[in-house]
Amino acid sequence: MSVETSIESKPTLLSESLRERILAYVPRYPSKRAVVLPALHLVQELFRCVPYKAMEEIAQLLDVAPAEVHDTMSFYGFFTQAPTGEKRVWMCRSISCMLRGGDELIDRACSKLGIEPGGASADGSISIVPAECLGICDYAPAALCDDGRIFGPLDDASTDAMLAEIRGGKST
Amino acid sequence: MSNFEPVLSRNWNVADSHTLKVYESRGGYRSARKALTELDPDKVVTIVKDSELRGRGGAGFPCGMKWGFLPKDRKQTLMCINADESEPATFNNRILMEKDPHQLIEGIVLGCFATRATTAYLYIRFEYIHAFRVLEAAIAEARAAGHLGKNIYGSGFDLEIWVHRGAGAYICGEETGLIESLEGKRGWPRIKPPFPAVDGAFHHPTVVNNVETLCCVPHIIERGADWFKSIGTPKSYGPKLYCVSGHVNKQTCVELPLGVTCRELIDVHGGGVWKGRKAKAAVPGGISMGLLSAAELDTPLDFESLRKPGCLGLGTAAVTVIDDHTPIIDYLYNTSRFFAHESCGQCTPCREGTGWMYKMIKRIKAGGGRIEDLDQMATFANNLGIMPGTTICGLADGAAWPVKNAIAKFRGELEEYIRANQNPAHAVKPIQTAIAQGRVVDLAALALSAGTVPALPSNDLLSDGSSHAR
Ligand SMILES: Cc1cc2nc3c(=O)[nH]c(=O)nc-3n(C[C@H](O)[C@H](O)[C@H](O)COP(=O)(O)O)c2cc1C
Ligand code: SF4
Ligand code: FES
């Protein structure tokens, strides 16, 4: 049912240029469905979340059912339904970081910002997301910003400095 | 050993090692050119077979043999490069891609030529943001210079590499989970057979290889199978990138001959245990592999030797050192949380088993442990995984091994912890015991007690009738 309605409805959320960027991936793969993940990444990057409407429009573009896009989207911890902060920071809680105080640093960062783990700060500038190993254990305890910056080895002071740096000097 | 010459990491300290110019100036793409213009694809397969190169992604499967499983009459072959690297404590693939992306591209060209794959998908975990950027630039450079694209070196061989980014799921490192994810679906591992070599991505015969495995190939082609086999220990040949992190002075990734002992890795390359302490234990190759006790640190880190101390295997050769100030329950808490979080949920023993183990360990840590919990946990651990044959993929074995090893090697400490840490607020409630033992529970009493369970005298909730409450 939702497939039909989505075929009827006019795309309104994804801009023409975003649609083009998504469709540019199609020639890479033998099936259009393979573009679902790249498309979700583009949407998440732009909107900082993946609204249901976007899933419908991706489905339409790629000739799959909206439910299939939703199924994929919801499987991966990466995509969010509520907007994340402008910068998303993953703080590692896996073994090597944990052994060096990673769990406590996550608590510290969250309480400094007054948020729950996974949440965004009130001004929307930053989200702190507890993560499993980020593959930067040579920096343990480590954190990764979604712009690619790596932070570590962290301690209390450098965690505070990291938050300040990412938020561009905004005080907590 | 003393005259070991690193090859995989030889460019890491050279300025601009990620550029084509530097790579070529250091002899790069010579192997690819030689193979494509002078050798038959099957000859490349034979050389790799002869080298006995074993996959570096965790399973240690012989690479040449895997390539040999492709059906002879296939029309199209795909290559997937596994750069999902999510095994906790592992980061060598990241450095390989960041510091020397062309070495990997050359390995891909060789692997694809050997298997006649004309499209390669490089599946990289999203968190490798810098590596992704470096790779995209390197692939563009390689394409512009004719190392990729149509009719490479005039050999008639075509190859495109596409980088495909993951989205934060450990299970997508499992080769069929990776394939499902590449196809745009949730990363649920497939039941095998059919194996990817026969029916893989988009139903084409597919080879899945790890980044480091492919990085070995140009060197094998250049220096020969005998050179490769002159390094390492029996059945574990060649150089290997070892990671060491956790309670060491120097967290690092270092290239050594396969078979270095865990102790040497920690003391010589990791600068010793931090704060002048002693090691209590070490994770030998990513947390899925289990645990070495302090007495077992002289075990060589190769594909064969880790079985003796009861570990699952070499895994990713990533060592995490745990110092003697750390309770083993903290290690168990961390590993069980990881697997409960990352189980894809497809197989009941894995989905439920990892959840149970995590909850039990959490309770023990909080002060609600009972000695019999240890036996219970061991039972869970022995009942999930490919090893007992109850699950689709090896994640469940990885979840079981830390528990099996910790209980076998640190039972005394765990019992001591349970005795010394009792907190009634976290204790198991009689009703939970009754349910666990299959005794009948009076649902009406249960409903009345909602929210006040802890205060209720346990016997109110139990009846001894024979009919099932459900
Ligand atoms: C749960 C699980 C996770 C895995 N994660 C990875 C991974 O991140 N990277 C990798 O190369 N192999 C991983 N593997 C192993 C792959 O399934 C596969 O054996 C490997 O990519 C094959 O490449 P190789 O033969 O070159 O090692 C994982 C296996 C399992 C069971
Ligand atoms: S063993 Fe676990 S992770 Fe692997 S397929 Fe089954 S449920 Fe998923
Ligand atoms: S354990 Fe924290 S980055 Fe790997």
C-alpha cells in the first residue's frame, strides 16, 4: 500500500541535486538496491537524521519498497531518526579504551553537557555517542568526531578541551 | 628473526607515503605490471598458493585455495575487500590504508587479475573517515595513471574499484554479512553453503579478502613464494602486523614475523606494562579469541600455537594487555556487553545467549553473583557458536570464548569476587529462581505485585500445582 502511495506522491524532501548525487551511484552496482546505504549516508549527512519521508523518496528513486529502506536504515546504529547535534562525537567504550578509563570519560563528557549518552546538547552543537571500538586504539582512550578528527589518549582535561574545541569555544 | 625486513610497513615513515609518486618511486606497481604483462592469471594463483599465505582477516584461511574455489566456468567474478575492521583492539588495516593506499590498490589489482574479477568493492567501516578520503584520492590517482580502468598496461584486463562505506555494524565484517550489507540490506550473515566463491554478492562468484591479506600479494609476486615461506613459523608464514594496546606504555602497530611471542610483543614493542605493573592477562588477537593468562604469555602469536592455551586462534593479532590491578569481571563485563550489542539477532542461541551472559555478568559485577552463575555461564558459552553448531556465523564463538577462557583460567578470582561483593539490591529474587527452575508461578499474585516485587514474600508467588500457569 505504501509503495503505491509513494509512487504517486511528489518528491518534496530530497532536492534535485541530492537526487542526482544518489543516482550517480547506480552505475556502480548490478542492483539499484545496493545504493540504499550510500543514499542513507547522503541524507544523514545533510539532515543529520533520516526522516521517514526521505526513506520513501529513496525507495521511489531506487525501485524498492519503503519498508526495505526502513529495514536497512534501522539495522545500522549509525542512522538516526531524531537529528543529531551539528557534530557527532563517538567515544569508545571497548576493551582497550575501557581499560584506560574510557567509560568514565564518556560519563564525564555527558554530564558536562548535561545530556544522556547518545543525546545532543541543548544548543544542538554536539552529540556524544558511546561507541564500540573505533579502530583507533593506538589513541586509547579515544574519540572520533564525524568530521574525521581523532582525539586521544584522553584524560579529564583533554576531554574537556575536546568538547570546547568541537563546539568552537562554546562553554558548557 | 634479527634480520627481518618489514615490507608491509616499509613506506609508513616516508613523507607523503600515500601518494602515487612516492609509491612508484619506491618500486610500487612493479609487481602488478609484471603480472599483467608477463604472467597468466592462474600462475598468480599458483604463486600465492605456493606461498601458503593465510587470510589475515581472522579465520586464517589459505588465500590461494580460496581463489581456487571459484567455479571454472564462471562468467563474472567480484572481489570484495574487507576493510570493516571492527574487532576490538584492531587497527592495522586502518594504518595500511592511511599510510600506503597504493600498496593495497596494487594488491587488489593482483587479486582481481588472478581471479579475473573486473569489479572490486572495498567495504570500509564508516568510522575510517580519513582512510576513506585517502583511498578515494589514491584510486583516482591510480585510475588517471592507468593502474586501474580499461586495458591496464595494454594487457586487456579491466578493473574498477568502488569504495562502499559501512554504517557502524560489527557483523558486516563477517564476509556474508558484508555481502548482504553491500547489497543494501541489513547485515545478516548468510547460511553457508553456498559459499561466496560460488554464489556471493549479487549472486556472482565472489572473493572476500582482508586488506592486509591483499597487501601481502605484491610482495609475494615480487619476491616469490620461497621468500614468504622463509619468514614465520610452520603453517604460519610471512610478515604480520601486530597491534598492542591497553595497559602498555606504547600502544602501537608493528610488523613482525608471524610467531612472535605475546611477551615479546608487550615487553619489547609495547614498551612493557604501564605504571611498572605486571600483566594479569592479555587478549591475544581481538576479544573474540579469548584470553591468555600471565603464565601463558610466552605463547607464539601464530595460527597454530594459540590453540594450546585454549584460545580460539590468532584472530586479528591485536593484543590488549590487562594489568594486575584490573578485576577479570571488568574484562568480562566489557566483552559480553560488546557481543550482546553486536549480535545481529538472527540465531536464537546467539541473540539470547549473548544477552543472558551480559545480564548475568552485569549482575555479578554489581554484587548479585552466585557461585553457580559461573557454571551457568560456562553452559551458555558451550552452547552457542559454530563450534557446537548452533549458529550461522562465528560471532557467537567470539562471544563464548572470553567466557570459557576466563572461567577456566580465573575461576578462583571470580569466585572470590562473588564472595567479597554481595549487594542485596542486586541479588537474584526467589521468583526469578522459581521461573528459571520452571516452577509454576501464580500470575495473579505476580500482577498484584507489579512494581513491588522485591518486597513480596517469595512464597506468595509460588504454587506447587502441576498445571502450567501459562
Ligand atoms: C563476526 C565476524 C566479524 C568479522 N570481521 C572481520 C573484519 O572486520 N575484517 C575482516 O577482514 N574479516 C572479518 N571477519 C572474517 C571474514 O568473515 C572473512 O573470513 C575474511 O574477511 C576473509 O578474508 P581473508 O581470508 O583475507 O582473511 C569476521 C568474521 C566474523 C565471524
Ligand atoms: S551467530 Fe549471532 S551474529 Fe552470527 S548470524 Fe547468528 S545471530 Fe547473527
Ligand atoms: S578499543 Fe577504543 S578505539 Fe579500539
